[in-house]
Amino acid sequence: MSDTRFKDVTWNLKRDVGEGVDTWQKVEIAVMMNLRDELKKLNSLLSCPNFVAIPRILRGIRGNTNKKRKNHA
């Protein structure tokens, strides 16, 4: 079965038989498909509880590492 997505292919138009892409239209479609794959990965990361918790964790670290203010009484 041929890979019709041309994922991670070197974008040289075919001059001879071998790896490459037949037309620039296929290049455009393949790039759009690659972008779609990357956006799916990004969306799954953004909904990950560990990723969403990072700001809260960083605020906690900042609060625990701040120098205590000296009281001048």
C-alpha cells in the first residue's frame, strides 16, 4: 500500500522513479495533513491535566522560594 500522505517526505518533485512527490498540489495537501496531525497533538497536550496544572505548580514553587520579609519592629 502506498503512503498517500507523503508524511515527512523530502519535497523534491520526481524527475526519475524513486522517492519524491509528483506534483506541488500533493506537497500542499501533505503539508496540510502534517499540520493537522501536529494540531491534534497540541490539542491533546493542552487538555492534559499535567499540562494544565503547570501554572498552579509554578505559583506554588514561587511562593515557597520567595525570601521572607523581615519585620522591623
